Amino acid sequence: PEAIAQVAKLRESRGGEEPVLRVGVRAGGCSGMSYVMEFEDASKVDAKDTEIKYDGFRVVVDPKSLMFVYGMTLNYSDALIGGGFQFSNPNADSTCGCGQSFGA
């Protein structure tokens, strides 16, 4: 619920047309792969992307990232230390201390 509330705030601050939330992974980070989460215009969604509608949001994932984020949950904390978005990924063999990258 905290993550949904924070994403909703970010979406509202963006204004304009209703954006989609793209979630995925890319090579890099201290553990090998890092998470990517950003808003983009709906016109940029590719036919190969997987779209998930969740609690009023359109979430899209590219085909290469899908197997790495399947089953992942997202949380948010506003704590001064360790706050921000936290990814909990059952597919990760290892994670870094910041929680923004993982190895699979």
C-alpha cells in the first residue's frame, strides 16, 4: 500500500496524459543487474510488452525483464535511513546492500 501511494503521488506530479509505469531490469549495479522503474507515455508501449493492470495503474514489462521480475513485490518506506522503494525479488540469488540491484 505504501508503494502504491508513493507511485500515485509521483504520477500526479507528472501531470498530462495518464502515463504507464515501466518496470524492468538492466545490466549493471553492484550485484549484476539493477531495477528500472519509470513512467512513460502509453504510446511507447510495445506490442511485445506484458501489461498488468493493478489498482488503477498500467504496469508494463519488456519481454527480457519479465522472467527477472516475475513474483517481485515493491514496497516503499519514508525512513531517513534505508528509505525509498524496496524490491523484494524471489528470483534473486544475491542482492546488494542498497536493494537496488541483484544477481540471478
